[in-house]
Amino acid sequence: METLKKIFPLSFKYTGSVANLIIGILIYIVVGIVGGLVIGLTALIPIINIVCGLLGAIIDVYVIAGIVIQFLVHFKVLK
């Protein structure tokens, strides 16, 4: 559990109310969008395209996992 708290700190920080849950989810969504835009701009260079695709996939998985963990913490499945 301590490892999850270190990797996904926002999921455990924004809990307690529905407003905090929504704020945490919006932060994850904004991080995903900004990361996607930055990767999209750097992926224009052909050689770096493969690395950018892998990095984009990692960011997407991080955002989705963070949101799922945040829901689990909010509904007290994880403590």
C-alpha cells in the first residue's frame, strides 16, 4: 500500500468528499491532455516517434490507473 501512495500521491490526497474526488479526476485528466500534447508535438520527428508512442502509452496507463485508484480510495475499498 505504501508503494501505491508513493506512485499515485494524488489518488490518496483528494479524498473525503465528492468535490475532492472531482478535483482529483480533473487533475489527472489535465495531466493526460498536457502530456499528450507535448508528446504529440515531439512525435513529429520520425526517429523519436517510437519512443514518444511508448511514453504516451505509459502516461495513459498512469492516468487511468490513478483515476481507478482514486475511486477505490473514495469508496473505501483501499485504505
